[in-house]
Amino acid sequence: MRIVAVYNIKGGVGKTTTAANLSYHAALHNYSTLLLDLDPQGAVSYYFRVKPHKKFSSEKFLKGKKIQKFIRGSDYENLDVLPSDLSYRHMELLLSGKKRSRRQLRRILMPVKNEYDLIVLDCPPNITIVAENIFRASDLILIPVIPTTLSMLTYSSLKKFFKDNELNSNHLKPFFSMVEKRKKMHSDIIQKSIEKTPDVFCNTHIPYNSSVEKMGIHREPVHCFAPRTSGARAFTKLWKEVELIL
Amino acid sequence: MHKRLEIELPDRFDWQNFLACLRKSFSVSARTHPECLVEFLDTFDWRFFKASICFTRIGTKYELSDIYTGKHIAEFLWRRKKPYRSAAEIIPENLKTKLSKIQGPRAVIRIAELKCKTSSANIINEDGKTIAHISKEQLFLPQDDDGNEKALKNILLLYPIKGYTDEFKIIKKTLDAYGLPAPISAEPLIITALGAIKVVPCKYSSRIRTPLKAELSIQEAAVMLCRDMVKVMTSNEKGIIEDIDIEFLHDYRVTIRRTRALLTQLKGVFSPDKGDAFKQRFGALGKMTNHMRDYDVLLSYREKYQKMLPPVISQGLKPFFQSIVKQRRKEYLKISKYLQSNEYHELISDWSKFLKNVHETEPTQHSEDNVVEFTSKRILKRYHRIVKIAEVIDENTPYDEVHALRIECKKLRYMLEFFAPLYDKNLSDPIARLKKLQTLLGDFNDLCVQSDALSDKIKCLAPKGTKSLHTAAALGGLIALLSIDREEIRYKFKTAISDFICEDNLLYFQNMFAGKMESDP
């Protein structure tokens, strides 16, 4: 079992769409996949039309023992979803009262480790205890970065956080997201980063694309309703890169 | 995916009406599928079935799925005129690896087929999420010679979706209210298809597993073994004649060799004139297939040879392999013709008759000896003979002597495998020790045979011309590389031999077989 987190300190950078589309591609390529929605907003669960079980809550999630009971099958073969619940907003508080509060997530996922080849985490923004759990549990942390000055700055902060807290920064894999080719600033930042730090960012750039935005209307991965768009093709390419890393 | 459930439907079942009942509680999205023919594929020795994989073909679509869970494993489209057979024909590397891991050098053949008329529906909740899938399947056996279709099953399949148990309970209640029986675990489709044509899966094995009993006489046991070997031989004939894959000929040849080895080992069990005559006839049959097998082996190394040589030289292999293909074709036609000839059918029929009536003939020197006593003595004798030959083998021993050891090991292996059911203790341990040595000897022999075949080819090349030069260079390169590999194997002989003839193993054989001998056969 490998755990891939899609994370960024910033919100609105394309974490949820990436998590949804990568999970879909993994399942399509016969990886038994669990998409774990950790964001109390529940956007990725919404994309897959999955609501949490009435009896599910952040407390039950943190207990971990019976999470299988709350996992739901998606409309796609090999892909299950553990939807989030609004009570996840209290997760921070609940975690802080626990021993080894920064290492709970891996323990919670132990019961399902033999059931899935891959677990994809759709993460909430901000650096919190939840985020630290994600950092310690994941084998790969994908970071969608919009090619803007502020986004690059946030990425630098994250790297610094990893260094300061002796976390394995080799697990970090950024990629450019919501890229608008016509914007000079986007092209310049991408070009500069390739020159300065080759091989750090993924080769695939996810474009700013209306089809990706329409996932909220279709409530499906972009590949299912607009497979020929640049957005859909970019996610297919990104999955291939991720699969190689895994 | 949850396990599929199945309900046998009554004749009066009305699908549309049933959907209308479901629509009272859920949204239902229904569709009718075009009638389709599902072909079930496997290798002759059931390699996919043994790996719990169902391999199906519907038109140009080939799909691999788990037999029991229905979980999708892989799929591919095949638009060529000839149906898919061998993994070597597949282009995507990951799929090629996946298929060749399962089927090896074997080809897939159709083992059963079903005609399906399907209507399906997704049951959807208020969020537009599918919470269960149902399908009505009418299964038929395709038209027989008289043009009749045979109806097999009319079933409703239910596919619950994980995490929606409460909703599924409501669906079950609807079924109940509709007067349908309680659903049971669905029978895999491949089992239904095989059952309908009365085919038992995994029945074929090239291994001889005759259930021998200790109270039998050696002649009775030998007859049982030989009869089982006739079955293996004849079941491979069709595959050789139709040239389905190279393993048919391989299994066929191994069985001839086993039959001959048994006849050699059991001297005095059958009347000498009869036994020797059949041994000779089977010997001639085996010899007839030698060239074709050698060509099969060479062709199977085509890719490996190409990779062994640098591209500049490897071009020269193309004409070489083209000529091998032609020669193989000639040999194939010869063998295929012979297997359909009266002469061959006479051999099999004479042999079968002999086995059937042998108990009525005069007893021979050992025909009535007890099977355990007789074989124990022979097995131990074989082991001692191997020890004697093996003791003097080192890295400088000529090929012929190594070959003699290999043949002795084969004879012992056959004896151990034939008579394994007679011994209380499991014989897998001595067989495993022997197998290790045999693998090494086999690899060494393969390399010698390949080198010889390549050297022979060089001798036959035209003395002039660029083509010949390129081929000679390629073959020369290969011979050099193969000889390096061969010498590397030689250095491993010493350890493998001393493992097999060590004091421990000697004691093992003594304990296992010496106690079972009462008198010298």
C-alpha cells in the first residue's frame, strides 16, 4: 500500500481536482484505490456523489478501528471513497489531546492496508497537526503550485517547514497547476524554475481549463465527460508520472 | 466490489414491471445491451483458470478478470484477422509481461462459449450516485449442428456497492415483494459455461499421477502408468496437428520418453520381445520429432539472441531464423502427416491392445513381483549409478559424460515421480534435490545443443556473399557468448553434485528404499 497526499498550505490551487482525477486514473489502471477526503468541506466526496454515513464522525475516524464500515464504493471499478464529515473541522482539537498526536493517520489506515494498493489523500490547506499527520503518513506528497510569486513563496515555506522539523523532503513532489499559457508571468516562473531547479517539478503542468472547473457540474472526473480536453489529457499524463515515482 | 448475487428467474418474470416497482423507491437508469457471444479462453493446461483468472473475448475485446470476485484485471482490443493466441504478439510491454507470466509459451484456445442477452440497470439515489447495479441475463449455448440454441439460465444478477447496505436492504425487500426467491452467491459465468458442455476444468496435466497401490504387482502398476501415458499422448495429438503451440509437441515427446524409460527400467516385467519391440517403435516415433523440437527451441530464443548481440551483428540473424522457420515447417508437415497416418494409429492401437490383454499372457520373470519391492530396488540402483558417474565429473569432463549423467538423472526422476504414491513419506524432498541438479545439467545441455545447431548452420552457409558473411558473424558471436555461459554453469556442477551425492542424501535414499526391498528383482 502506498499513500499519496495532495497538499498545499494554500487553498484554491487545485488539490481536490488533482486528488479526484489521479484516484480515477489509478483505479482505471487497476490499482485498488481508496480516496480519503480529509477536508471538512467534502468537495472531493461531492465530486463522486458520495455522502458520509449518518453515524460517521471525526471521532469515529480517529478511533480507526471500524473505518471499513464507512468506506463507500464509487461509480468506478477499483475506486472507493471515505467521505469527510463536517465534524472533521474539530479534528485538530481531537488530535491535540492524543498521545503521539502527529503520527495518528498511519495507524488509522493500518486496517485497510491490505485492501488497497493506493490511498490518495485530499488534504485541507494550512499547516496544522492534521497536516503533520499527513506528512508523516505519506510516501509521496504532491503539491499543486500555481505559477505565481505567492504560490512559489508558499512552496518555499513548506520546504523550510520540512527541513526544520526533520521531515523527509524527498517525499515532496510539486507540479504546476492552473497554468494559463497566455499569462507571461506564468510562463516566466515556470521557465525560471526549470532552469534553476531542473527535475524538481513534475514535467506535467495542469492547465487552467474550463472542463476541469465543470467537474462540479458533472460530478465526475474530467476524463469521464471531456476526455479530449487539455485538462483531461494533463491529468492522464500526471498520473503516468506519479505511477513511475510510485 | 461486493460479491455478486444471483436469483433464478421464473418464466413469467417481467423486467419492465420489476423496474417500475424499483422506481417507487429509487431512480433507475436502465439499458438493453446487444446480444453477445462470450468466448472463454485458456491454455490447454488451464493456466488462467489455475490462476483464478477468467479470460474472455467479446468481439474484438479481450478481458481478464478474477473468476470468483469478477474483479477486472486487464483488457485489450485485438483487431487482427486471426484471434489472439500468444503473449509474444502483444505490443504494450506491461500487458505482454502480465500475459506471458501466466500463459508462458502456450497459446490460448477457446474452451467454452455462451450467448448472453442482457438488460441492465443502475439503481441511483437522490445524489445521482449508483448504489447498486442489477442485470437480467439470459444465457444460451450457441447453435449446435442442428441450428438449435440451448437455453441455460435466466437469472437476475445483483451487484451491491460497498457502503450502501441500508439501501440494498430496500432493494431486497422489493425483490421479496415481487415474489422472487432470496438471492444466493452467483456462480461464475465460466463455471456455468463449462458445466453446460460437461467440461471439467484443470483435468489435463502432462504429469503422470496414477493412483498406484502397494498391493499391486509391478506389471499391474506398469499397465496403469502406461495407459495414463497413452491418454496424455493422444490428448496432445490435435494440438500438434493444428500447430497450436510448441508445448503440445514437448509434452508429447516427454510422454514418449517416459514410456520408453519405464519399459527400460522394468526389464522382465513384460515379455522381452514385446517390450523391446514397443520400445523401438516409440524410439523411432520420438526420433522423428527431434528436429522439430530443436527448431522450436531455437525459435523461442529468437528475441534473446537478438538482445545478446550488438545491432550491427544481430541483423545477420534474420536470414538464419527465416531458414529455421522454413525447416520447421517441413518437419511440422512431416509429423502432422504421420500422426494422421494408419501406421501411427496402428502403433497406438497395438500398444493399447497389448496393455489391455497383457494380464492374460504367460507370466514373465518379474511380472508378479510386488510393485514396492521391485521399484525400491530399482530406484536405489539408479541412485547408486548416479553417484558412480557423478563422482568423477568436474569442470573438465567431456560433454558426453555430462550428458550420460543427465540421462541417468532423468531415469531416476521418472521412477520417483511414477511411483511416488507408493511411499508413506513424501517423495518431494528427494525429487527437489534431484531437480536442482537436473536444472543445471539441463541448462548445460541446452547450451551445448544450441551451440551445435548454430555450428551446423555455419557449415551449411554459402561460402560467398554478404548475407552469408553477416549470418556467420552473428552465429559466431552467439556461439562465443553461449560458450561463456556454458563454462559458467560447469563451475556450478561440483556443488550441485556434491549436494546430491552427499552422505545425508545417501542415507535418505537408503532409509526410504532399502527397507522396502525383500528380494532382488
